Amino acid sequence: MSTIQQAAKRLEELRRAGVAIPWEADDAEAKARAAALAESGDVPPAEPGALQAQSQPLPMPVMPAMPTMPAVHTPSGRQSELVNLDLVKLAEEGYLVPGHSSTQLGEEFRVIKRPLIRNAQGKGAAPVHHGNLIVVTSSLAGEGKTFFAMNLALSIAMELDASALLVEADILKPAVMSRMGLPQRRGLLDMLTDPKIDASEVMLRTNIPKLSLLPAGSRSMQSTELLASARMGEFLDELATRYRDRIIVFDAPPLLQTSEAQVLAARAGQVVVVVEAGRTSAAAFAQAMDTLESCPVVMTALNKSKESNTNMVYGYNADSMYAEAQGVA
């Protein structure tokens, strides 16, 4: 007799002796529960003779909690609009452009920009906070600051290890875009007014590879407040730190006619004050310089002077100018 037959015979003897078989008891109890549920209408009745196996559901595995990932800033992928400058016309009007820089004006600006670039790149005698933010201003209007700012930015753009961003910051009387032969469009003030506008949407790339422009944008009655706002401070910090090779030149308003230039100068690392010889009074110049006492680096540039300075001279049409540096390494 096989082992299975022996086991079956033994089970039959136990049943006859009245010994309860554990799994058979469980099965009978399951059948009773199923019948009761069928009578109540909750479940369909079981077919006669069918065994209702009561299987316990397997416990679901507990998955470890996923760590919360920090939000990642994904670059927008926006690229600034490209504009084409009329380089021939700019050269005819006295501006420095590639292929037309081998002039006396070009040589003079090479001398003028050198200490400014050293400070901007942290190579001066002492570190200058936000040294790559350069504000070009004057005491009064009409002294040649826009001409100076444009040529300074154009000259910096010709450097091998530097690029230039020219900001049209004279928001009450913007002149950079028109002199570049471009129409006015959205710019700095629009970005400061509407936080949804990204800087890349209002900056302009030019056909001079290392020169970009930022127009003044739409006029606002709160221009001074916008320039002094926390958003402007954040924008300047980003400009100063995001691109180490970029030098930002601001064509700012005159110091004595608006307060915007003083606000910008207070946040910049370097300031250039353009003064017209024979026109600006000593009193006005002194008053303008008083507003810049807190600025670490100040350069003064005398425009349309009949004299010259061999250390730093820059020609303006038929006239000339010389500049003196104060606090420049």
C-alpha cells in the first residue's frame, strides 16, 4: 500500500472515530458563512457542492516614501532678438566699430578703458564691488556722455576676453537707440514694471558679436522709484555676477538735473563723469562730484578741450578731451 493510500485510510478511521479534521472544519465554517450571505442577498449563492475557498488577501508591500525633490529652475531657452546696426553709418558719425577702430579715437579709448576693465575683472590694486557696472553721466545735459558711453561700450566689445552690454539708462531723454539707428521698444522700465518680463525678452543682440543693448523702454512716472526698487537691485546683482566677462555700461541721466543717475551710481562699482570744457561751471562740477562721494571709483573726462593729456585723451570730432581718474587702479 502506498503512502498516499495509507494516509487516506488513516483519515477515514479518524472521521469514523469522530475526530474533527482542522481544514475540513474551516471549510464547513466557510460554507456556512457563504450560505448566510446568500440568503441576505449580498453575494450570489454558491453552487451545490462547490467549495468556497476563503483566501486571505496578501498584504500590499509598503513602498518607501520618495524624498521631496527641490524645485529646479529650468532655463527658459529664450534668445534675445538680433538687430543689425549700420556699421558704416556709425563709423561716419564718429563711433568705433569693427574695421574702423584704427584711428586716433580708437587709440584714445584703448587707454581710457584699460583701468576700467582691470577694475571690472578684479585685476586692480583693490577689489571693486560690482566693478563691471560702469555708469557714464555728466553734470548737465549736452556734455557728450552718450557719445562717450556708446564708444566705451563699442571699444570694450572689441576686447578678446570681454563683452559689453550698453544700457540706455537716461530714461527721461533716451538717445542710444536712435543713434544706433533703431526704434524705441520695450526695455529696462518694462522689465522693472512687469515681473513676468524676462531680461532676455528686452535685451538685443547686435551684429557686433560682443555687443548687446538694453533699451530704456516705456516711460513711467515712477522711474526713480523703479531704479531704486529691490527688483532693480536684484537685476544689477544678476548682471554683475552671472556673466563674468560682461561689462555693463549705463548711459545715465545728468547728475544735477535728475535723481536717477545718483541712484544708479550708488549701485555701480565705477562712474565716469563727462564734463564739457568752457561750458560747465566749476560750481556745477563740484556739486555733481559731491553726489558721488560714496562711489569707490570715479573718472572725470573733460570733453571738447583744446588741451590734451598724454596719459588719457579722447577725441570728439575736431575737438579733444582729457580724462583724469580718481580711485582707479
